[in-house]
Amino acid sequence: MGRKAKAKAKEAGSGSTPATAALAAAGVEFTVHSYDHDPAAASYGEEAAQAMGAAPERVFKTLVADVDGALTVGVVPVAGSLDLKALAAAAGGKRAAMADPAAAERTTGYVRGGISPLGQRKRLRTVVDVSALDHATVFVSAGRRGLEVELAPQLLIELTDAVTAAIGRA
């Protein structure tokens, strides 16, 4: 990685989060994007896409679900929603439901609306929607509201030990 990614992170005035620290430690190319978060925003992901001028299908939200008693991360485009049945199947389970927000925050170390699939306090099983592979780069939360990281989807999958599956729906 090097200086290029570090310089970009500094230019964005991002500071450091566990997600950006994990990316820097991995030595991969990434870009940090910051924007002014509106606490009244109805959808954090759609707000991020709009604020950055990025296509919603390239901006991914990180959702934590309970799959057969195990917290599991689903990463899907902000333009759609998470198909819980497909997430359960992709994770090798039978049933999935959205996790309790407090449990998701406690386990990942991030606040709702800023949960990143990277640099989590406790690394969770992760499934990335296969549509991420349609893009050269995608955006995911960098670990706090108003901060996104852009990276190649293959790097996201590799760094989170994720599997890919069709878990998003329009």
C-alpha cells in the first residue's frame, strides 16, 4: 500500500478507525471519503451515496443478522435490502433474523449506521452480495457515520474472509 492510500486517508481528513487501520495494516489500496452526516437522514447508505455522488449500486451497507444463533454480516447495495433467507443459506444455516442492534454494536465495536465489515472487534462470518463483483471498486462504511472507504470488491472479500452470494434484493 503505501503512501498513496495513507495520503488519500490524510487528505480526506478521516482520522483513523479500526476499519482504516485494518486496511492500512493489510497494505492494500483504498480511498477514504468523508461527508457531512445528517442525523435526520432516513437511510445512512442512501445518504452516503448521495453525498458522495456515487451510484447506489456501488455503495454497500453492512447489516448484522442472527443466523441460527450466530451473528453474521450481510453486505448488500444500499439501493436494495437484505434477503434473510438467502443470507441463511449462504452462511450454511436455516433461519436468519436481523440482530439486536445493541448486540451488533457491542460485537462489532461500531455504532449503527457506521458498522464496517472491516476491523470489527470480533470478526464475524461475512457474506458479500455477488453484485459487488460487477464493479471495479465499491464503498463500505469506514467505521463511523459520514465516513466511507472505497476499495476493490475482491479485497473486501479477501480481508473479511467473506463468501459471495445473491443476498440482496431490489
